[in-house]
Amino acid sequence: MRKFIYFFLYTWLWGQSELSDSLRQLFQKDFGFDIVLVRSFPVQITISDTFPIVPLLSGHMRLGVAWQWRFWRVWGLCLQPSFSWYRQVLRATTASVAPYAEQMPQGYRWLKYRFGAVALHLGVRWQRHLVGELFPRYKVEVGGWLQRHIGSSLKYVAVRETHIERVRWENVSLFHPWQGGAYLIIGRQWLGATIYYNFLSLFPSGLHGGPHGRPYPRLSPWEVGFMISL
């Protein structure tokens, strides 16, 4: 029994040593993958009463894992599957032509559109990576992205006589089922700036208020934000 205990302790100590060496090598070596978090905001320069979007409360949140295959020196091919959450917040105006605005009760304050999506990014990356450093000194990545929506909802906030009413409608037909476009990332170490361009309109074609109404507004195709890569 004592020999078994000694053998167990020796094996455990040897395993701890090997594990420490493996962890040390992990942080000294580029394994070719990153956990990526991106927050981007719509570039809506003109804010009108017909489409009163709040840019700082709107936009995408993306969380994914990026695999990089270095094919020549500082150049690599990057593939990133991710989950995406989108929120668009509009303040209330009597002139709003946003979808479902005509169905809101009197005195509503906010409209909030939301959806979830699965996304795929594919790009080419250039990076300056020094030996022994965990993160690259500089990196620039350009490519394309495509995402498929997996659910959408609308929430409005209205003021009643004595309380604030919050109502959420699930599975409303607000958005195109697909979105896609191009992107650019410019980064240093674990932080970067992002630019996204959308090829497809967010809202499907339609009219506000019936067949004689006005077309739904078209959002700016640009989004800018920041990225954290670990």
C-alpha cells in the first residue's frame, strides 16, 4: 500500500511538472486561434423623426472563435464562426415610419428590435508577431461575412396612467433572414478597431401604414466598433 502511495505521489508530481511546461509553451506559441468579441454600432449620420434610431444603444455584439492558418510568413487565412446578437433602439416620435410603429399604443417611449444569428467570417490577415509574445504587435484583416437569423423580437416601452408598460412580441417578421458583407479589422495586440459594410438591407421591402404608406427607411450600411481578441 505504501509503495502504491509513493508511486501515486511521484506520478502526480511528474504530471504537474509536465502540465506546467505545457502551459508555459502554450503562452509562448501561436496556436492559431483566438476568442473574439466584437461590438459595433451603426453609422447613422442623419437622425430624423421618421427614423429616430439611437446609435449608441444599437448595433451588433459578436462572440466567436477565429482559427488562423499561416500560409506564408506574416500572411494567414482566418476563419471565424460566431454567434451574433443585434439590437436596434428607436425613440418615440409621431412621425416614425419604422416597422410596427403604427401598432404602438399612445404614449410609447421606445421601440427595440432584436435578433440572434449564427455567422461566419472568412478573411486574410497580415500580422507582425514577435517570438515569445502572446499577442501580435500589429494585425490587419480584411474579408467577408455572412449570417443567418435564428429568431427576432420587438419590445416597446409605454407610459400608462400609473406605471410603465413593457411588452415583448416574439418571432415578428422584421428583418431579412440573411445578412452579409465585408469587414476590416485593424488591431494592436489584443485590441482592435472594426469596420463592417452590409450588402443587404436590414428591413425587407414594405410600406408603413398600408399600401398607400411610405417605404420603410434604409439603414446606413456601415457599422464601426471595437474588437477584443484573446
